[in-house]
Amino acid sequence: MNNKYFLKLFILCFFSLMGTELIFKGLSFELFDKNLIRILLFTISTSLVVTYISSLVKEKIAKTIIVLFNFIISIYGLVQITFKSFMGNYMSFGMLSNNGVGRVSAEVKTFLGSITIKSLTILLPTIITLLIFIFFKKWFSYEKTTKTRKLVSLGIVVIVYIATLLTLNIKALDNNLELKSAKQLYYNPNMVDLSLKNIGVNRFLLRDIINIFNDNKELVDVTPVSKPTIPTVVEPDYKREIDDSDWDELIKNEKDSVINNLHQFYKSQNITPKNEYTGMFKDKNLILIMVEALDLSAIDENLTPTLYKLTKEGWYFNNYYAPKYSCTTGESEFIALTSIIPSNATCTPFTYQNNDYPTSIFNLFNKAGYTSTSYHGWSDKYYPRTNLHKHMGSTFYNASKLNINTNGGWSSDVETITKAYDIFSENDKYFSFIITVSMHFSYDFDDSITRRNWNKVKNLDTGTSMKRYLAKAIEFDKALEQLLKNLEEDGELDDTVIAIFGDHHPYNLDFSYLAKRSNVDRYEDLNEDLMPFIIYNSEQEPKVISKTSSTFDILPTLANLFDLDYDPRYYTGKDIFSNEDSKVIFSNGSWVTDNAIYFASTGKYKLKNEEVGEDYISKTNKEIGNLFTVSENTLKKNYFKYRFK
């Protein structure tokens, strides 16, 4: 191995790999920040390792190794960018191993259609490297070297590699406001967005693979984070009494450090008091509907009059967000049913389908004497709902059990909701959860649902794909109309509460169409994920609730409204009608409250309340960072099995 030969290989490998990193960073995050220094150092060490291995073999094989390695990294970066565009989040191998590939392969044409010319530029460094090897062969002529030089080169590689790892301890390279330090993200890269941002695409690929086989134990500081000084409304005496004596005994005897840490963390959390809304719907029935791809733009007085009516006659939450996680629909559903932050490292409904969920919304209603059932007009192909819902305390009915034919594509919500009603209305007290499907993409071609409602949208001043989306929304509105009609005919309308929320905005639809039809600026801040949330009962007074809220808050809010027996400390979300600071938590660590907005991709923030400052941002980040760790450990350890054994 000649030192000049080694140096030439290293320079080419480094510039190719660093070029890929720069393009990925420029397309995904801020290009120039402190993280770029660490990514540069990681790229140097990785390039040295690849170059050393390449220099030990013949010239052609060496060139092949370098080109192939850079090609793998660039393709991986391209897939990450496309996955972000397609699903709204970056991916991890843990997530793909749990039917993530199946969900993408089912829509492979749409997925490939998400690749843009701009994203393809990430392949340029590898292409240039290949061309250099082809047209400048003589510049890379192999020469034998001594064992001493090989050992010296190996020593340099090892020293540089270790030195770059030590930079993880340099606090000056960290953003003090971020939820996790670079060291935490390196060794436990479950927060995919932040990990990619901090350590780069080539090192994240390595850590992501290692993470599949790792069982990292990350504990949290159980000392309650001191609350920022914010003026609050003085409440009457609504104290919620909970006996913790059994918990104290569990903490005393628990040997597992992670479970003990979870015991102490949950016990240390604030118990949200009751309020004037507690028990407002006590003993009424509840129909909770998660509407596939329900967006603000679908609310239209003429096209979806029933949905529009409920926003005007019910409680409409106009500052409600549906944060996207790695498995989108399945994890929006998981959040609504458990108020636990899904794992970013895997597809939570798959990996943790056999966990115990005694604190789920199904089990809370079961304890109150209700019959819990759930329904979906599709198969279990994407998510194992039959098994998952059983572990949450519900009997699940998919398209097969409902005798719905899905051979012609996405089923009609009218058929799903009508058949579901025939089942749950037989019970005296019921909680029914319905997952719709008619509004599911694709919006690139007609199907039976769009054709059925086409005459109502064909003359609209918008794009064809948006017309198809609205035609699908009309189908859901028909189902909602039929549901209200059935309840009224059976004399159950006054005694039933209907809650409606969307799982995410419609994917693979030009966002400008959605923005144009929305009554808020969807490009501002994190408004892309602003969605409808409605609670309706025919006897209630209409109201618009402007408090910041999200899918995490659905469970504790409904539990309080129905005066269910629940402990607020187990949930990420808060009762929206309480004075607690509700936090919209996004998968990348961004968040929104009534007081501020934090943008994890840049580490910057925007204050909405002049009485808070950077101290509020820092403390909230610590709280949310703890919640990510606690939720991950809760799922991994099947914590509630131990808590209620």
C-alpha cells in the first residue's frame, strides 16, 4: 500500500461521501449549523475506514468498494428524502421490518412518483466518483507497500475514528435547546429526524442497523421539571384523589432499574384536577370516528353539509393538530387510544401489539360498564388491529367480519358505518371506535367512490386530484348523515356523543390545493398538521375551543367529560378543558403550546406569549425529551403489565 495511493483513494471517497452529506443536509435541514462540524468529522473517519479496507485489495476491487459504498449511502439518502415526502417522516430499519416495506410496496407507483429531480441530485457525487475512476485510471495505480505502513495506516484510522466519537462529549457542538444531546441520539437513534440532523446520513445508517440489535437502557430524571411562571386561572376545589400506597410498595421492591424509573417518573407527574366539564357526558354513549385523511379543506357547507353542521353546532377545536409519526394512520390511532408517544424506531402497532393496555380508552369505558367495539372497512393488511384492539379491550370488526367487499378498492364509509351501527346499537351502553377509509389516497385516478360523487365536484375551480379528494369527502359526509339519521330514528341522538378527528392530511396531493381551501395559513409555522377535531351532542351549546391541542389530548379529554375512573399521570396528553399546558408533540421533537412553538429541525423557537422566554423553551424541551424516553421504555418493557399485575 503506497501512501500516495491511499491518500488519493481517501480524498475521492471523502469528497464523494461529504458531497452526499451536504446535498442531503441541504435538502432536509439547515445546511450550515454546528452539526455540520460533527458530520464532517464522522465523514472523515468513515472515509478512512472504507479507504483502508479498499487499499488492502486489488485496484479494481478497491474502486468497486468505494463506488459501491458511496452508491449505497446516496441511495439510502434518496430513499430517506422520498420517504419523508411520501409518508411525512424519515424511516428506520426497525420501522420497515414491521410491514413498513409492505405499506410502501402496496403503493410503489405513488412512492416512486414522490422522487423529484431535486432529490436525485444526491446521486451526483457517486456518479462523479465513478466517472473519475473510469477516465483517470492512471491516477489510481496500485503499488505494494510494507506491513509497517499498513499498521501505521491502520493506527491512524483507529485513532481518528475514536477521536471523532469523543467529539460527542463536546457540549459546544450541541444545541442546548434540543431535546436530546448528540451523544444520546448517536447511541440511541430512535428520534430519526434529530439523529439524521445531528450525525448525518452515513453514520445514522450504521447506528440504525446496530440499534436493531441493541437494548439500550436510557433512564430519565424523575425530579419533576419546575413549571415556568405563567399566570393561570384559579380553579375551585376540583382535586382528584388517588391512592399511591401500592405504588410506593412496587417502587420499594422493584429490581429492574428501567421499570423502577418508570414507576418513579409516572408517580412524580402532576395529577390534573377535575373541572367544570367533568362528567358533562356521564353515562352517554360515545362514537369516536377517526376519519382517514380528514383535512380542514374538506369542511364545506355545500359539499359536506353534515360535517359542516357539526363544526357549527358542536364543539369545534380550531387549534388542533394531528402530528405524524412513522406509521401515520396506525400511530395516529394508537395515540388517540393510549395517549402514548409511538416509538420512532419501529411501527408501534405491529411491534407492541401484544402489550397490555389497561389504561387504553377502551378499558376505561369497559370499567364504567360500557361495551367497547371498533370497526374498519378494510382488512388487517397494514395494521394488526384484530389482535391490537383485543389487547386494548375492544372487539374489532374488519371488512371481512362486516361482510364488506373490498375487491373494487377502498370501501364506502356509508356501508362501514351503517353495518357498524347495526352491531353497536344493540348494546345498552356503548363506546364505538370507527376508522373510515373512503378518503384514502390515491387521488391520481378515479375509483367507484369518486365516480359516484363526481358531478358535485367536477366544476370546482381546483385541480383534478383535489376534486377526487373532495368527492371522497362527500362519501364520508353521506355516512355521517346516515349515522345521525339512525340515531334520531332510534331516539338515541340526545344520549350519544360523536367525536371526530383526522389522522393526517391527505398524502400525495398537491399541498397548495389544501392550503387554498383552508381558512388559515397552512404554510406558517407547523400549520401543515392543523386538522379538524369535533365533539358533538345534540343537547350541547355550540362552542369554538381555541386552546392548543392534539391527538394526544383526545383520551384524557373524553375520560374527563365522561367522568371515567382514570389517572391523568399515565398519559402524554392533557384534558383540553383543564388549565394544564397541552403540548403538541411531533415525531422530530418539534412542539406547539399556547405559549410557544419550537422547530426541532432548526433548533429555533417562536414565542406566542410575551411572559415566557428561553427558560420556558428549555424546560419544555426537557419535559418532552423525558416523555419520548418514558414512552419508549413503557412500550419496550410492557410497563403496564408490571404496574397492574
